[in-house]
Amino acid sequence: MHVGNYLGLVHGSEERLVDAIIRVAAHHGDEPDIYETCQLLAGWSRKHLEHLGPLVQKYGEQKNPEPANMEKALFHGPRQGSLGLLRDLHDLWLMTNEVQLCWTVLEQAARALRDDELEQVCQECGQETKRQTSFFLTRIKQAAPQSLVVAS
């Protein structure tokens, strides 16, 4: 059984997401809604990490280098200016989609295993991750015209 592989993947992905969200929040805190909303979204991912504990005890966990590699590929430190904010939001959107896919895969495994606890955690965490993704996409749509069209 490979459930522990995906538990490791989602664990690492959520940890990296928290780190990236907090870094973007601190760097772009002067932007309306970025600091406070990012703190909220990072809190959701921290809560997701807490929910993993009992599941890891049940299924084990295989640590995976992929989440750290993804963060390194995307973040070389938050970027400057309005285009930098747009690119940082873009990267956060990509990272939340990775997390969302992990929750979806684990939910399918939960159904196959008839594990109600795993399925419930995946559904709850998956819904909050969708909300994270939605925020980043909405904020990207808001930032794009200003960042791409207006001269800096």
C-alpha cells in the first residue's frame, strides 16, 4: 500500500505552502488584503498539518523531496513591485494546486479503503485548499491589469 507516500507528499507540500505564504505576506504586506488574508490561509494549512498526525500513525509516511524541490524552483525570495506580487501569487496558486491534487488522490484512496476518517480529512482540507486557490486566482486577476499594462 502506498498511502504513506501521498501522506508524505501532502505533508511536505502543506509545510512548503505555509512557508511560501508567510514569506509573500511579509514581503507584500503593504498591499491591501495580502498580509491578513495570507495569515488566514497559512493558518488553514497549519491546521491541515495537524489533521495528518493520526493518519500518519495509521498508514505511515514516506518523506518526499518533491515539495522542497518545487518551492526551490518557484521561490528565490519574494519578488519586488507589482509584477513581483503577481508572480508570487502565481507561484502560490501553483503550490495550492499541488496540495489540492494530493488531497484528491488521498480521498480516492480513502474511498477504496472505506476509511471514513481519511475521507473526511481529505474533504475538509481539500475544500479549504480550493478556497486558497480561489483567493490566489481572484487576486491574480485583480493584479494582472495593473502589473502588465500600466508602465512602472
